[in-house]
Amino acid sequence: MGKKIGKRTLEFSSAPHIAGAAAVVGKKEGEGPLAADFDMIFDDDYAGAKSGEAAENKFQTEAARLAVEKSGFAETDIDGIFSGDLQNQCTGSHYAMRSFDIPYIGLYGACSTATESLMMSAAMIDGGFFENVLCGTSSHFCAAEKQFRFPLEYGGIRTPTSQWTVTGAGFSVLSKNTGGVRITCATVGKIIDMGVCDINNMGGAMAGAAADTLTAHFEDTGRNQNDYDLILTGDLGVVGSDIFCDVMYDAGYDIYSVHKDCGKMIFDIENQDVHSGGSGCGCCASVLYGHILKEFERGKYKKAIVAATGALMNPQTVLQGESIPATAHLIVIEACAGD
Amino acid sequence: MGKKIGKRTLEFSSAPHIAGAAAVVGKKEGEGPLAADFDMIFDDDYAGAKSGEAAENKFQTEAARLAVEKSGFAETDIDGIFSGDLQNQCTGSHYAMRSFDIPYIGLYGACSTATESLMMSAAMIDGGFFENVLCGTSSHFCAAEKQFRFPLEYGGIRTPTSQWTVTGAGFSVLSKNTGGVRITCATVGKIIDMGVCDINNMGGAMAGAAADTLTAHFEDTGRNQNDYDLILTGDLGVVGSDIFCDVMYDAGYDIYSVHKDCGKMIFDIENQDVHSGGSGCGCCASVLYGHILKEFERGKYKKAIVAATGALMNPQTVLQGESIPATAHLIVIEACAGD
């Protein structure tokens, strides 16, 4: 039975376990510092498909199939899927997930979908509805550039604050009945608009939402940064991470030494020409399900916060003069007792 | 505590109640047969805004505020929001909901969002996490035409199977602690692709998903059409409704006399030049929260199925030669005992 702590934090007393997880990434990600921890690296970013959109479907399907396989469950054991992505009308997920004969619940949280889908999966298990849930998300550099900025052939010049959309997908099977790391609670994001209008500064637009959710988490639980050995954000990048840590410091929480950001980790910022770092739904999902879970297995982490952030605009709203609202959903991952 | 019945049906033993609901529609909808049951009709479809997109935000904000007001709760009593819409990256919801200081969980189910949001709200209440949840969705004719078909100024000719996107929004507050009609169970949709590639035949593309979910509901619960005094679909329109009822008949369920479709109800099909009927997220939401709930109050219905359907493509996937996947999420609404 679920429970709410404070104003926005969901406690999962049954602590659903990640029974299996997989991260599938593209060539550039496979040349980055986390390469050894990904389950599959496609040398061809199109994965044999004819478009970036269709390729994203393949990445998502592969990651989902691998996650199910690694969980040890059959497809028929999975009660539901939570997924979503950045493509218009979330077609990255729909065309991938139609190959699974499993009830499907679609989410939209932009790049926060990695943790939004985990949060909802954990809630459905802890609430008594489901036993095993498949969840995840993806992004693809070519599909995202075409849709949000310019076709690649245009050769647009990128600003210093811009981020590089990760080509990758990450999925996990969350289960009531197995071992593995546990999801013990989640803090739900609000929609926070800091008034940022620069579509090439997603990190800046999202930093406020990350700070809002993390502060709410600390207030709801009575915890602080000393209770965690990692506070991981999704894709704030270099620019957004600095703002985020500064805002948290001003709020009384010194998280500089415990904070990491998937967008800064997945690429070699100095040498891979990604400006402020990686971004996209697939950034947090592939780093979480590839690298971070393996760090838990290696004993490096025992208790971590993962707060994936999402920018909730579209190119048209920005052209219409709107600022960029954002959100961040936060989950807590803990090693199994005895691990 | 929640429970799953059969393969895909969620039972809500605490049976969350609809404490308040509101439907806000545009001019054409306000000239249709259900006009008397809507809470607010804008004579100006732009509602004073400069674009269809910004107008949709206003419709959604108005419907949500009215639903909260009618529920008797303060905004601070609401634990969370589930919403989504058809605009790219669901900006119809994000820009509307940023004016509420409430945790927000974004969904994408295309036109199935009306019931997807109710299903998830009921699950979060029944699972023990939330007490009061605001949920709903919207669509806007001008925003949808521009995005999915042609700018209005182009004057494109519509095919006989095409549907007219409803300008409207519907929201409700679902609550653990009040009276009102109850949500007693839900059956989760799968992604069903019937191979339809005609973007002007959404009803045909979605009929299979509606039949799949309704059949699963009957199998999971051991019920059939005789257990309900209404089986309502979201926006199959004339074409899709015929296919849906025929498919159900072939599966052994004669639902012709108990079936209605919001897309056929909201407009005067003969005289309002809407071809196959209404469509869009706002179609099911405004008919459900405007007309159907008032029919429950008037004692016409005691136990109804509402299955909102959603087509899960985008214009680009169709241009790339893909067929149109669809889904349908089903909820059961029952009058309070004693009503």
C-alpha cells in the first residue's frame, strides 16, 4: 500500500526492485567515457533504418527486449509498460512498443521521462496493481535535431550553451518479487518556469525545476545531501549543473561534491565537441540503466537520488514568444540490504 | 489497496469519486446538441488569445479551475495533476498547468487521454498515494488542423471519413473522500495496429483498439454488454463506430443498442458539416464531463463504460509510410449507491 510523505513524496514500502535493465546507445556515446557499461553500441546510428525516427524505434525495442531478457521474466509476465519520448506525439515509443503484447500507458515528461516512468511503475507495483512493469525512454540525435532545431544537412552553428541529444535508449523491468536495487521513494515534479526563452539553453531552463524538486524532497523527508552518496541529475549539462548547485547552495544545501549530471558524464566534454554536454530522454536513461546500476553492483553507491529534468516547450511555443517551463521527477535508488 | 483482475483490468476497491467536473467548449460545439450541458461556451474560439495553441491553454485552464471550484476543494488540497493533449510535446497542458502550484504528471495517449488520466488518477488514489487528483485534457480545432493537416487558410478539402477536432477541454477532481459518481475499475489499452495508413480515417484506425480493450474488459471481468446501460467510445465517429460495433458483434457481443460515441454526439452530424463526426482529446473529455455526468445526475445512467481511443501516429510517420497504431483505455463509472 502506497503512502505520501509531506507534500510531494511517494513512499514505496514494498520497495520494487529493478530485476533487469539495459542501455543501448549510438556510435558517439560508444566512444565516450561510459562505453564499457553500455549493453549494446550501434556503430551505425541509423541501425539499418531509413530515418532517425525509425532508428529510435529500433534502439527502444532493443533496449526493452534486453531488459526483459536480463530480468529473467517472459514477456507474458509483464503487466504493463510505461514509456514516452521526445518525438512529436511520442512516436519513438508507440512504434517500438507495438511489437510487445503488453498493456501500454504513455507518458510525456520530455527528458524527465526516465524517472517519471520509474516513479509510475513503482507506484503501480506498490499500489497493488502490477507485479512486473517494463519502463524506459529514448532519444535520437538526428530525430531531435530535425524536429527541435535544424535538419543536419543545414549545418547550423551551435551556441556554447547548447547540448548534444544522446542517441540511446534505456529500459528496466521493475518487479515486486526479485532482488536487485530498490526504488524506495519518489518526489513528483511541478511545472516550474524560470522565464528562460533561449531554446539553446535547456540546462538553464531546467535547473530551477531540479532545485525545486530536490528541495521539496529534502523538506518532505527531513533528509539532506549527507543522506546520499550520489545526487544525479538527468541532463542539465555544464551550464545547468552550475546553476542548479548554486541555487541549492543558496537554499542551504551544499551538494557540489555529491552531485553528478548524466549530460556531463556520457560524453568527454573537452574532446567530443558537445558544448554544454549531452541531453535528451536517452541521456539519463542510458546512463542510469547502463553505468549507474553497474556502479551499484560494483558497490560504489548504496543510496542515490536520480532527478531527471525535462523542458516542456516545443519549437512553436518558443517562436510564439513563450518562455520554457520545465519539470523534474526524482526517485531514490537503494542497494539491497546485505549488498 | 489496488488489485488487478484478469490480465488488464484494475479494480479500484475504494472507488474514487468525481467530486467536481467541468467542460469548456468553443462556438461550434456550443451550437451542437449538447450545448445545454457544457459549463462554459466561448463565442470566440481564440478566447482572446493570439493563436489556437494559446487559446487551448486558456480552455484547459478554465476547465481545470472550474472543476476545482465545483469540487469544493482548495488548490492546496489537490495532490497531483494528470494531463496531456495533442499539441507537439503536450504544450497545451504544460502552459496551462504551470499556473497551478500542484505536482504534475504528464501523459500522452492522444485522444485516449481523457480516460487514461482518470485511470491513473484512480490508481494513485486507490493505491494510497493521493487523496484528491485533478485530471483532464483538451484539444483545439485550429491548433490540430495546423499541426496534423493544413493551416486553415489553405482551405483543404476534407474527405468523407475525416473528423472535426473538438475545441474544448474537460477536467475533473477525483477524490477519496466525497460523494458523486465512482470510478470502479479500468482496463488498460494495448497498442493495436490494424494497418490503416489513411490519416483522414482516424475512426477506422482506432476501432480495432477499442474492440481489443472492450473484449479484454469482458473477459477479465466475466461481464458483457448487458451489465452496462451505456458503452461510450471517445471519438470513433460514424465510420469508426460502425466498424467497432461490427467487430464486437463478430466477437460475440451485440453492443449496437447500448453503444454511443462522443464524436457522433457532440455535433449535429447532418447539419454541422463535420463529416464523420468530432474528434480530439477534448471530444471525449467535454462530452464526459459535460453531458454524461449530468445524465448520471439526472438518473439516466447507473453504470457506464467509457473507452476513449487514441491514434498514436504523427504526420511524419505517416509520410514515412508507416501505418497508424492506436490504443483505448477503458474506465467504468457507476452511480453512488442510493443515487
